[in-house]
Amino acid sequence: MSCYKYWGKIEEIADKLSNFGNLDDDMNALDDVAIDEVIEILDEVEVIAHDKTIDFDSAKHILDDEKMNRALKLIRKFYVYVGARLEMENALKILNSDNPREVLDSFHFYERYIGLINNESKLAKFNEEKTFLFLGRGPLPLTLIMFNEVFGCKCIGIEQQEDVAQLSRKVLKKLNLDDDIKIVIGNENTIADLDYDILMVAAFAEPKERVFSNIWDVVSEKTPVLYRTYTGMRAILYSPVTEKDTRGFHKEVMLLPTGNTNNTSVLIRKIT
């Protein structure tokens, strides 16, 4: 089915977001908007993103169209904002709760992470003997938590912002997971100083070309490198990783998302 049926809807959503202020410059204008209202708009976007009747070629027609450029930029910035806001709110609730695990389980995207982790477990051998390194973190280290709890991996997360890293550490301590999961302040260059068996690049790690280039400089040819991206109509949510970004790597496996999960997961290895 043609994705052009959503042309007007995408612009309508962008216009709705613009009513909250000049979000092109500052998404924080949404901070005073009730989270339920924010999620309602997110749900409208995801109806489009999850439409199974739109094939990849059809999706590219609209996602690559210059006329949609402003609307897509705004929607993608909004998607990142919502994820960050939900993580921050859940992290703070955990710190103030007598039942932090219950609060974690209530996270808006928790069920989706279960499906995502199960998908990614097919890409590498995760177990208690492996150390899993995740590049690109946030205040709620859910990926690290789930890989540790499901597979027993020792986990390391790399976060660029010191205040966010400190909050993430407090969340892990509150959940009694700080012995198995460590948060390191740095960027992709920091991986050269760490011991790990499996590396994953988060969907929001930027700039992609620089990140993968620097990873190529230090990673072993034998090390599984995983990354999360967006494909098909789900690319309305965030710009996908391109072949140019991952030059120097061989793509071995790509697993498409299932259900309401948004990320496509990819396994690559360095080639020389």
C-alpha cells in the first residue's frame, strides 16, 4: 500500500507539535505539557511507523522527499525528546520509590525492550562469561539491566554527560545492580581502554560516521559489533544508519523488529 496516504498526517502531526512553540530550536518547550498528551502524539506517529502494509521501497519515497524534510526533522527530534523525558521521569521515580523494581517495570517501553533483547540475543552469544559494552547511554540503563538479568553478562555503559552518568549509577545502586553494571564517562574513543567481548552502538549514538570510524580503529576483527537502527516506515522516528556510516565493516545479520518494537538490530564485524 502506498505510504503517501500518510503525507497529510505527517504534516498534521508536525503542525500540532509546532503549536507548542518553536520546537525546531528547543524541544524543552514541551516540558510543561502533560506526559499523557505527549504520549498521545507519540502514539499517532507510531501508528504510521508500525504500518505493516508499507514496504521499504514505498517508505523511502516519502522519507527521502525534500518536501517532508521539516516535518520529519521535527518528528524525529520529538521522538528523541519523548524517550529522554520518559527515561528521566522513570529514573527519578525509582530513586524515590520503596519498590524500585516495580517502578522500572512500569516504564512505558519496558515490554518492547523484552522483544528487542530477545531479538538481539540471536546476534551474539551472551552469557555470564561475557562482558557487554553499550555505547550511548541515558539516565535509565534498561538495556544494560536486561542483558545482565536475562543473560548474566557483566555490563558496561558509556555515557558522555557526567550528570546523566551519575544519575544512572544511582539508579543501578537503588536496584542493587551496581556490582554487575558499570557506567563510564566518555565516548566511542573510551572503548580502547576497556575490556569487553561484545560491543553495541545505541540507536541515538551520534555522529554515526565518526562513531563507527573510531570504533573501527580500535575494535578487533573477531569482536561482534551490534548496532540499533530504524528501517522501513519506522525511519520516520529517527534517521537510519547508512552504509557510508559503517564503511570498513561487513554486515553479517540484520534482524527486523517485531510487534511494537522500533529498532532493527544489526551484527557487523570489522574487515581490513
